[in-house]
Amino acid sequence: MSLESPPVVALWQRIGSTLRCWFDTSTHATNTTPASGHQPAAFTAADERVEWARIVPFVLLHAACLAVFWVGVSAVAVGVAVLLYFARMFAITGFYHRYFSHRSYKTTRTAQFIFGVLGASAVQRGPIWWAAHHRHHHAHSDREDDPHSPIKHGFLRAHMSWFLSRKGFTPDLRRVRDLLKFRELRWLDRFDILVPVALAIGVFSLGVLLERTAPELGTNGWQMLVWGFFVSTVACSHGTYTINSLSHVFGKQRYRTGDASRNNFWLALLTLGEGWHNNHHHYPSATRQGFYWWEIDITWYLLKVMSWLGIIWDLKTVPVAVRDSSPRRIRPLR
């Protein structure tokens, strides 16, 4: 078969298109143009299937964690992994979720971009993509159109397969017109792989530096890369996914929210406060998700410190009447 025959040419075009999607998300069609005013195109059953060629980097990210058996372990490498887990979990919960998705406080345009960069380092795509899907989730929570409802679609799809499909790659941009006004956010969303790659290079360089300057720590570039980037990223990602897959199944409901959202203390610890999910679905615009002092919400504490420093302001709180006396409250306040 000639290299210029139509089947071969078509094959190379598909390969080229897939490779471009790894580095430039604009090559993946978005579901409607926000300025068009048209209804989004209907998805088919085929759009629900995992796009295996498109998610090769996601698969390799997980496979790279197995390299721990070759690079070994050191206290400093694990320490960096834990530090980057919590730093990037906060970037997701405090910035991607409570700022970009719900606009629960205000900040400057410069800080907004920095927040987007920090969130992108968690390898959960760009802030526009993240916010568009999350706003869609709130509009259809635990109904058929909710892409990650474990009640409607089961654990695996709710946990991660929903965003590995063509439907998952195509957010409804009509929901994020407020974010599309900022071309720096559009750029960050388009090239969402750049920040993670820069972080991986930085972590590897740290390991090389420590190997040369502090050999007694027992680390090196490859060990630091595997633990500080790959293991930490996978842990942070799946920690985030538990809010979709587990917090609508396990825990207690304080409010009737029309869905299965629940409050879960253990998930709140794992995700720095996101586990107070029933609270959040009761009043999504509140910056604080642990409504009471005994509900640990580390993201709220850190955002409050940032407000004292003047980095953010106008943090939205849940009104006491909405919190304590809502007719949707299942158990009366004691």
C-alpha cells in the first residue's frame, strides 16, 4: 500500500490530530460557541466512550508511578510529594472550585491568572474547562445530564471515565462567558499541558540539585520526579475525584437539596474541606463549606488568611437563616 494512498493518509491525519490534542486543546471541538446563542449539539452514545488515543498521557501518568520500585524512596522525596499534594489540592478547592466555578470571592486580574496557573499544575485541565463542567454538574446534579453522578451512572464513570470521553472533552462554554472574557485564561486553558510540564521539570531539577549539594538526603532527579510529580499528581487527582464518586453515596445529609450530596468528615480531611458536600449543594455560592466551627475546612482557613493579606476580598458567607432555619433542613438545629 502506497504511503500516499487515502487510507494511509487518513491514518496519519488521525495520528496527527491526536498528537495535537495532547498539546493544544483547541483542536478538540467545544460544545457550542458562547457568542452564537445556539443550543449545544446533541451527544451520541459514541461520545460517551473513552477516547483511548486521546488519554494516553493520562494512562502514562499513572503507569509512571510504578517507577517507585526502580527509583527507591527517601524522606525528602516523600515530603515533597506530600507538600505538592496539599498545595495543589488547595489550588483546586480554593481556586478552581470556589473561585472560578462559583465566584465566591473577588480578586485582581493578576491574582486570578496566578490562581489559574496554580490550579493547572494539578493536571486537571484548565480553569475554564473545569468551571464549565462543574457549573453544568450543579445545574443537573444527580439527574441524567449530570456527567459524574454515581447514582445515575455508577462509580467508575462518576470517578473518572466521564472526563475521558469526547463528551468530557467538550465543555458547554455558554456556562463560562464570564471567564472567556480573559484571553490569558483562554490561553491557559488551551495549552493546559504547559504548567504541569514546567512543574515536572522543576521537581526533577530540585532532585538533581539536592543530589549534588546534599547527597546525605539520598535523593536524585528521577526519584524526585516520580514521587514529587507523578505519585503526588495521581494522589491529588483521585482525591479530587472522590467528591464526585463518593460524596454522593457515603455520609449524612443535613439539607434536602434534590440530589444525593452528603457531608463526609473523612473526605473533608482528604480534600481540605470539600467533603462538606451537602452543605455546598445547599448554598453553593458560600466560600466556606464547613458551615460550623467543628466542620474542618482547611481551604476556608487559608482563603481567610489570604483575605487578611488583601489578596482576595468579599468572601461570601452562608446567611445564618439559610444555614440554621431553612425549610430544607432535615434535622433541626439543637
